[in-house]
Amino acid sequence: MKIISLNTRNRREMVEITSQVNKLIEDEKIRTGFCLVFVPHTTCGVTINENADPSVRADILAILARLAPEKGNYQHGEGNSDAHVASSLVGHSILAPVINGRLALGTWQGIFLCEFDGPRSRQVWVKIIAETGDVS
């Protein structure tokens, strides 16, 4: 298991980590397989989405803020209930194929850590699984 450590700067933000994940794949010298990306935190998530137009990230964060507003009628008393809800909506892991030694993502796709309770120090756990052959 490899770990990417990073510090977020805002309470809610999407930080692209595609290049860091690709670097880990290159270091492992895996040509074909899968890459599991997981965040071990309850107030942030991970997703794949467009990495070309930053307004897409702004739209995603705005919709999540409406679905899970910072000030709401929450029972959880730490003041970050919205972050728990938003992270559950986004999810805590993704699985992406590796082809020719790189993430096999679409033209405009990137991997993002989604921070909902920052700024914080975060970890992203990455497991690269090499293809061992056809099992059919």
C-alpha cells in the first residue's frame, strides 16, 4: 500500500491527485491491472470527474453544499455533520484500470480528493494491483 499525504487549504475543495497516483503506478512498474484509491477519513471523499474546467468542481461543491448545508438540523454535535454527509454522498474509494503503465482515464477525467472539513492533513491510500493473466 502506498500513501499520498497532502494538506488541504479550504473547508470544501476538490484537489486533483491524478499525477501523484500515476507516479506511484510508474514507480511500481505495473503495465496492466487496477488501481484502488481510498481515503481513510469520514469527512472527505474521492471521485473521478472532469479535470479541465474548474467550474465543474465549483458546481459539484455547490450542489453538495445545498444537499448537506453547513448549518443544518443535525444531531451530531461536532459542527461537521455536513462533511460526514457530503463524504458519504461522494464515496471513499474508486477503482480505475491501469493500461500501458498509466491510469486509463477518459480524456477529461482526473482523480480528486474531495475535502469537506478542511483545512486538514489528509492521506490517500493507493493499492496497485497487477494483472496476473486471463482467468477465463
